[in-house]
Amino acid sequence: MTQQAMAVVRRVARGGRSRTWSADRGLAAGALLVTPMLVLIAVMLLYPLWRLSSIALGAPHGIRNVSDFFASSANTRVMRITFVDSAIVTVICVGLGSVVAWSLRTTRSRRAKALLWAAMVLPFLMGTVTKLYALTVMLEDHGVINRALSGIGLTDHPLSLLYNQFAVVLGMTYQMLPFAVLPLLAGFQTIDPDLVRAAESLGASRLRALGSTVVPLSVPSLLASGTLVYIISVGFFLTPVLLGGATAPFTSSLIAQDIFDFYDVTTAAVSALILLLGSLLVVAVSWLLVGRERLAKAVAA
Amino acid sequence: MRRIVVCIACIAGLGVLVGCGGSSGGGGGSSTSTTTAQKVSGPVNVSTWGGVWTDGEQRDFGTPFTQETGVKVNYQVAGTSPMAPALLQAQSGNVSLDVVDAENAEVLRARGLLATFPPDLMQTIQSTSRPGTYLPYVLNLGSTATVIACNPSVMKRCPTTPQQFWDVKDYPGPRAILNQPSNALYFALVADGVAPDRVFPMDLNRGIKKLQEIKPSVKVWPSSGSDQQQALIDKTVGAAIMWNGRAFVVKRDNIPNLQISWTDALTSRSDGLVVLKDAPHKDAAFAYIRWILEHPRNQAAWTQSLTYPTPTTQLEQLVPRSIWEALPASHQVVKQDDAWLAAHTADIQRVWQGLLAG
């Protein structure tokens, strides 16, 4: 350290002001600078959450609204469908997505890379309703798939591919795949593909090499991207409504029905609160397992 | 350290107050626009269904009304029910809507949210509207009836009565029933043998049991009008319990040999325009309704484009024969008990969600 720097350190250590400019402006300035964000958080996050909780836990029965909610078999079944189907979608998306992401990471063919990127990005360029209507046209009883199958002669009755859980999971997987691929890709960028070659040169088959080198290293990314996909899936509305119909609803369809058909805002608020708490639970578990930084990186990707 | 915490707490508290204040002060967007002719201050905020319904309202009522009086009309669509925003606003104490295209005015009336029409407006209503198209607080605009529609190219035999609709052995084929509990339960009870005029008060358990019977044959439970049309057009279903206006559009545009049966068709008396008691622009709202009553040609134009009825006494003369015969007014329809339905919303919710989602 130079003489000058030593002098500054000694002066600051004594509590005096140093003559060099320091970025530390003091506590008051800091509090003032953070005020806009705090106001934003208070108005856009805390206040709506408080309103939601006061509606859910208010009239007519207070806290008993929640137990009344679970007393209805329809509500519990739909809540279970929501959480379970979202888990199925997450597993499929993370599984398929890691294959796509690893291909994007390691392929040297420009064409393959461009094709995979296009496949991932194109869904974002289409409106949700358009995508879902296209799926409807494909899956309905006299739609593309059924007509192709009966044309080839594989089936004589149309397969029931629409207005059931299969259609909902298919539609959600299609829309969530890009959300799974992008964070996984970000995670895979930190993994050296040479590891696979090294393992193969030691005698492992390709699958064994991937399984023992890449997979353990990518577990945090898998968990982080799975969390992201899960908490988005739990809140899906259009897909269950358009592809699942009235008999395969998600909690969000039930919320819409409660508000617009039965004018029951309390039950809708309780459903929303439970969905929120469920998602927070998943995030908390993931946070503990994976760590804050990796989760933040996955969300940012 | 303590100073920071106190600072931040104050700021967060201010933020919450700003949020609270903002929500109660910012609703409505009212701008006073006085005209020499009407001396009412607008605009009129109408909560409506959206889609072709609202496009027609804008074209046949809103725009000409604004041209004549200078009072703006704002059509607002929120979700699938025009009444839900009104109820939510009343609950939060911040009413910004004036007119509502209510699907069951009894629900609003039971909560004391409706304004009765003033005597001079009632006089205009009585002199220009067919009997049975109004009550002291609601003017029927576009009340649909629920009918049975059938596509003979999909169904071997077409059902024409609720009993036949439920008979999947003699009338096999995929069906659709609209996702409206009051209508579905009514048809189920009639199919189970209840006389149409004795359906209310409803035996909900009996109706649900009957619906469970037919549930395996029901492919779709469409909610919106377009979904009801699409189910028939795509040949997903061959027979449907659906709104008469939509059935007529399918017949006119897609399936010319569609059979529409009005046997035991159901309609509502409380389905139409209402004015909220706490409406910020009540005079403008009543003026808007009076304008519609005084312009039967505009009513006829709206009817013609949508095949939904309007209350004017001159409707039969002003619309083509084919349209008149597609309206509930030219058929024998059963009127539902709106007050009973409004009082039992929670019970209906419970059994209906148990049927479809449970």
C-alpha cells in the first residue's frame, strides 16, 4: 500500500472524513434512494396481498372459510389435479428440456442449432389463444390427428383427445418447454462437454458417461428450472379452460367460475391464497436445496 | 440502525396509504359533458357481454345516442359476466358503473343495488314496449331462450324434447349442454318428468342425478356463445342445449338443415338493462334507456344482427319474418323463477361444481 493510501486508512479508521471521494453517501441518502422501490413493492405487492387475505379470511366465516373450502370435494379434487398435473408437466418439460438444452450446448451443426432455437422461440411469437385453438383443431374428434388415424385405418372410432387431462398436459407442456430449456441452457453453459469425452475414453458408454458426469453437475439447474416451470404451471388459466373444458378444470378455472357465474368472491380468494402458498412452499424448498443464486440465475434466464 | 428501520417503516406506511387512497379516488373516469338538449352529465358506463353483442350495442345504440345528445357511452367488458363487476364494485364501495346488461337482475335487487325506473321513464317503457318485457327495475334487452338444436347429419334421430335429449338409447350421439346451471338443471328436471311450470322451486339433487345419467354422453359443456356454436360447427356434438340466438346463427351460416326445437324452451324475465342505485351518472343512464325506447328502428337493427329480442312493440313489423320466428317472443317459452335462482346461488354452486369438477 502506498503512503497516501495508508494515511487515508488511518484517518478513516479514526472516524474522520477522508479527502478522497467515496461512494458511501450515508444512511439517509441510501434510504431515500430505495424509497421508490419500497413504495412500488408496498403498492403493487403488499397491498394486493393484504386485500386478498382480508377477502379470503373475512366475510362470511373468517378463518373457517378455509376449512369450508376443503369441505367441498370439488375444490379438493381440482386443487389436487392442479398440483399433480403441474408436477407431471414439470417432469416432462425438465426431461425433454434438458435433452434439447444439452443438444443446443454441444451440437456443432449450425443448422441444428438454428432449428432448435427456432422451435424454442417461435411459440413466444404466437398468441396463447391462437396456439390453443391450433391444438384444438388438431385434437378434436374430427380434427387433424383423428382424421389421419382413421384415414390410415388405425382406428374406427375417433380417439377422445380433447376436453380431458391429456389435452391439458399436452398443451401446457408445449407452452412450458421453452421456459424449461432456457434456464437449463444457462446452467449447462457452465458444464464442460469434454467431461463426457473423458468418461468415454475411460470406457463408459455414452449414456453412462452423461449420467455420471453431466447429470450430477446439472442437478441444481434441473431443480431451479423445474421450480420455475412448476410455479408458472400452477397458475395456468387459458389452457385448462380451452383444452380441458368443464370436466378437467384447474383451480384457476374454478376461480373464474366462482366470480363470474356464482358471484362468490370469498371462495375465489381462498383458492388464490392456497395456490400462492403452495407455490411459495415449492420455491422455499427449492431455495433450501439449490441456493438463492442459482435460483435467481434460472429465473433471470 | 434504528433510524433506518423507522425511516423505512414510515415510507412503507405512506406507500400503503397511497395505494388505499388511489383505489378509491381513481375509479370511473367521469368527465362532465353537458349538452343543451339533455342537460345530463355523462358519460354512461355500461357493463356488457363483449363480442358481437357489444359491437352491435355500440353501433345501434351508443354511437347514435352520443351523436344526438353529446353524452359519451363507455362499454366495459370484464370477464364472462356483466354483473360481476357491479357486485364487486358495490362490495368495495366504489361504484363507477351506471348501466348493467344484467343476466339476472334479481341477484342485484336482492342486495339492494338497483334503482327503480322513475315514473316518466316507466310511462315511456309502458307505451313503447311489449307486455312482459319489463319490470320496475329491468328492461329486457336480448333475453335469450335456451333451446334444443340438432344436426341431422351427425345424429341418426334428432331429439326435440328434453326427454328425448336424455334418451341416449333411441337418440344416440354426442351432446353438448351449456355450462349454465339454471338452464341445465331445468332441462334435467323436465326430462325426469317434472311439468315445466312446476320446476321451481327446484329439487337440486334430483336434477343433478339426472345430469349424472347423461354426463358420459356430453362431450362439451360450453360456456360462451361462440363455444356453443363451435361445438356444433366442428361436428364435435350432434345435439346441443344452447342459446337460441347462437343456434340461429349456426343455422344461417354453417348448418342450413339444423333443427331447432322450442319445446319447453326456457327464458328469463330479469335479463336486461338495469341502472345501479349508486350509479354516478344516473340521469344520463335513464336518458340512454329512454333513447333506446324512442328509437324502435335501432332496436330492430340490433335484433336483426344478433337474433336477440328487443322490447319494442314494433319489432314484428320491423324485422324479417325469419328473424321474428327465431325470437323467443314468437314462441311459447317457460319463464324461470329468477328470484328463487338468485336466493339459492350458493346451493346451485355447490351441486354444480360437484357435478362437473367433483
